[in-house]
Amino acid sequence: MDLLSLRYFQVVANVQSMTKAAEILHISQPALSKMIKHLENELTVELFDRTGKYIRLNEYGRRFLEKVNLSLQTLEDGKQELLDLAERSVGTIVILVQVGSYLLPDMITKFRELHPGVQFKLLLHDQDAATYPLFDLCISSAPFRIPGTSAEQLLTEDIMLALPSDHRYAERKSIRLDELAKDGFISLKSGKRLRETTDLLCRTAGFTPQIVYECDDPAMVRSLVQAGLGICFYPAITWGKSGGTSVILLPIEDVSSKRTIEISWYSKRYMSNIARAFKSFVQEYYKQLN
């Protein structure tokens, strides 16, 4: 069992397609299929269920993939630890981004001015927690937490209401949430942490929000409000500017509408020097936002 076959298996398992995996790995499909079959023969079990030209990871494959992911990541950690010992500020920082994606480009740009050799791999938003690949740092809203991680608070921000500038309540300084029970809301899709929080706010205020547009991109939510197509909940800091004069942000009076942003990491996994430096940078960046 060689390292190359494990890496090839990892790619096939992630995409569950020999054709797509062969394209990613830049090898022929027959050669890839032969290598995977050789690995299965060596393990004496089949790792995939095959139906015609389709393959699907089976229970043996899922369990083996967990070990392969851990083994390959341990090797990468070892490589990074050696680079740290050699005092080279290079490497790749893997970040799972659950919230605050609007702020990431500015953070990364400023950090790379200090460490131009570093690379970033971003894992965005709504993967199933059971399938998360290992990461160096995770930015999320409490109480989201992946087993085996530790966390520190970055900031607590108000969740406000964003209204089009021609809305009937646009001249108000604040608003009761129940006053908008019959309005059309633009929202992130179900399953998003912010959606869960804001649905709870509405239930606390005594109504179920009427969702007129639903999407998985915060930028699209902002754009639809700017176009006057509805109202939305708006995290005051991590979603950035509201859209100039076309959108009005109002504090909510009748329910407590806040969320806490955290940074977390695997407590028993080696963290490279460059990842530690970025963690400190993120903490200082958010402190300035506060």
C-alpha cells in the first residue's frame, strides 16, 4: 500500500466518480481504476459499490477514508512542523468559514502583506459537519462547535433589520419585530446558522416569517433587499455596509437580537506557526471591528 494509491483513493472517494477523479488527477481512467482495484485486492475488501459506470463509497470505504484522511493530514502536519523548525513562514492555512465571509478578502490581503508566501484554502458555509475535512481554523457563530475543537470569542454583534429605503417604516429609528409579521422576508436557506437564529427571533416575537426569497448566499440576500424586493435580518458588523442609501438598518426593540462570532481549532492537532500567526491576526482584526 503506497502513498500515491492512498491519495488517489482519497480523490475518488471525495468525488465518487472515476471519470471526474481521473480528470482531477490528470491520469487515464483505466489506470486509475486499476490502481483502486489493486488497493481493494490488497485490503481484501471492496471500498466502493459499483452499479454500471457509477460508483458509491460503501461502509468499508467510508471507514477507510476516515483513516486515510487522518494519515495524509498527519503527514502534511509533519511537513509543516519541519518547515516551522526551519523558520520558514510558508504553507497553506485551511479555514472553515461559517460566518463573516464578507470580511475574509480584506483579512487575507492584509495578512499576505505581512506573509507573502502563505496560501489559503477556504471551506465555505454549509457542509454536513460529519463530512468536514480537517481545517486549521474555523470562524463560526456560537453555539456551533465541531467535536475536538477549542474556541475563543471574536465579537458579539447586533442583528438588525434591513429595509428598502421606500419601506413604510424607513423613517423610524428602531422597530418592533412583530410590526413586520406580514412583510415578505428575504432569507438564507434552512440549515444556515443565521436562519435558525432569525427564525427563533420571529417565533419569540409571536409569528412565523413569510419567506418570499430564499438563497444560500449572503451577498444575494443583500442585493435583493437593495432592489426593494423584501426585508431581511442583517448582522451589523460581519455583513459589512448595508448598500448605501438604498437600504435602512433598524435596531430591533422587542427581542434580544445578537450573535457571537468565535474562532475555533482542533485542540489536539498540531497548528503551524503560520496558522497561529493568522489566528492572532484574525483576533486583532475583529477587535478593531468592535
